[in-house]
Amino acid sequence: MRQDLVYLLLIFGLLVVPRALQRFNLPAPITSLLLGLAAMLAFGDRVQDPVVALLSTIGISSLFLFAGLEVDPAALRRGATKLGVHLVIRAAGLVLVGWLGMRWAGLGWQAAALLALALLTPSTGFILDTLERLGLAEDERFWVTSKAIIGELMALAVMFVVLQAGDPVQLGISTAWMVGMVVGLPLLFIALGRWVAPHAPGSEFSLLVMVGLVAAYITYRLGVYYLVGAFIAGFVARMLRIRIPRLASDTNIHALRLFATFFVPFYFFHAGTGISRDALTWEAGLLGLALTAAVLPLRVAMGWLQRRWLFGEARGASLNVSVALAPTLVFTLVLAEILYNRFQVSGTLFGALILYTTLNTLLPSLLLRTPFDVAPAGGPAAHPEDRMNGSHDPVPARHPDD
């Protein structure tokens, strides 16, 4: 079959088949992941295509660029006290899980720390892309967004230090590069906004994506993967929103969501093709089920107790926030790959992490009223029962601190 026809069929399959299967409450990213796994089993190493790898890189970078743009410092300051408590509890959880990884799994401290991040870190970009379809009230969406963002900021910082800590010299060099990038990105954005954008109306989106990809490549070369640089680029662009309004405008953010919607399925497909055959064993499946049974209920329960007992929220609202924060799909896939390729963890643990993240990603689509979808929507869709009862009014908005 001709190569161009293969690419066309792949694009059609990744953009149509996952959407068609969402009628069965199967999240589209999971379908793309399974399609990649099936392709690997059917064709072996022939599925490792550089074009697919490039599209995958654009997908993961655009997703985390979007996540960085969604950071709202004012909103985070508004919930600073509660978010501070959340970070303390999350840090304690990471330390505990890391210690258990060292003691019971025999991992080194770096691998154990990455394992803790893989098990406990919600995937902000994925959650934000699907948030509007979960039927949550406005204050619930606020806390899901804020907790996911603050948790990811912490996870990215820990990930950066852990991956470089084995070599103090390299850690110093990488830190210097990161500081230089944080200082240089605002200057680059300002220069482009002053000397390029005025002479090329409508180019702000292209410039934003280009800078995000460059920043992602820099951090990848530093050994901390694409997502760190892309997230930082998005965050810097958001901080410059007053000075360069069109750069991180609502229109650009919406356009970036659509852009990510097209490319993200290639990331999940590529991740599926990267699952090794030694991860597809009964031992890996049993360990994955055990991890899910032990970690997922604990994560949901801790989130529920935190909001119910410490902050006095209603039971239903607390449960909705905790369940919506369950998916770890992107972070777990990235860290599982790093653990397997760089720290030589067993295929059994690799496969267990894949199963764990697949199951926790399914949870919101099973418990909340509306299915997951990577594609953005204009707002929360009415549930079929609401339409039957003639109720189309949205849930009244409450202030996040109420």
C-alpha cells in the first residue's frame, strides 16, 4: 500500500474511530492508545514511523502549551489557603508512595520518586480538555482546574530535579538553561509582538505554537521531556497577557485547543506503539489491577475527605472534584516510558502502570454524567434525562470561596 494512503487512513482512523466509540463511554485517548497497541502487535517495529513520532511530539507539546495558558495566577491566589493545604497533602503522598517504592519494589530513589509522580499526578492538559463535558458546577470546575494546575506545577518541578539529580554538574547546567529560558521567553515574545505581529495580522497563534515547540525541544534536549518547556512557554505567554493581549487571548486559547485536538490522538497512538511485549503479561495485568485497587480509591477518598472535612463542602461536590481529578493518563504514560527506557524497570511494572492509568481515566466517564471527549465544546452538554424533563438551565454559579 502506498505510504501516503497509509497516512490518510491513519488520520481518518484516529480522528473518527475514537469519536464513534465514545457512545460506549470509552474515552477517545484510550481508544487511540489501544489502536497503537494493536498496530504494534500486528506490524511490530514497522509502526515506528518518524512522521507519526513528529505528530506525536506536536500533540504532547500543544497539550501542555494549552495547560500553561490556562494558568490563572489571580484565581490561584484566590484559593491560596486551600491550595496550600492540598499541596502539603500531595507532597506527603508523594513521599509516602516513593518510600514504599524503594522499600517494597526495590527501586532507587529517583525511580521511586518518578513512580510516585506517575501514580498520583493528574494530567492537567487532558483534564482541562474534557472538563466542560463533565457536567460540573462552576465552583467545582474552578477547584478541579486549580488543583490540577497547582499539582502539575509541583510535579514538573519535582520531575525536573529528580531526572537531573544523578549528576550534580548536569543539574547545574540544566538549571542555568531553565533560568535562561524563563528569562528569554518573555523577551522573545515581546520582540515577536513588537516587530513581527504588527506586520502580520493574525500571526499570534502561529508565533505562540512555534515558541512552544522550541521551548519543548530545549527541555527535551536537557533530558526532562517536551512537556516541561511547552508548559513554561504557555505560562509565560499567559503572564504577558496584559502587555501582549492577542498572544494569550481567549480566541488563541480556543484555537490551541482545536489544534491540540487534531494532534493529541497521534501522541496516544504513538504511546501505544511503544508498549513493549514484555509489558503484556498476566503478571503485569494483576499488578495493574492491584495498583488500581489500592491507589485509586485512596486518591479519591483523600480528595473527598480533604474537601468534606477540612473545607466543609457538600458530599456530592467533594466527590465530583475528587473523581474529576482521577485521570493520570498523560503523566503516567510519559513517566512509565521514562522509567522503562532510562531506569530499566521491569516490563511487568511498565505494563501495570499502563493498565492503572487506563482504568483511572475511565472512572469519570463511568461515574459522572457525561462522557470524556478530547474535543472542546462550547459548554456543558445537557444530559439526556435533563432534556427529557425539559431542564436546560445551567447549574447556578457559586463563588469558589463560598
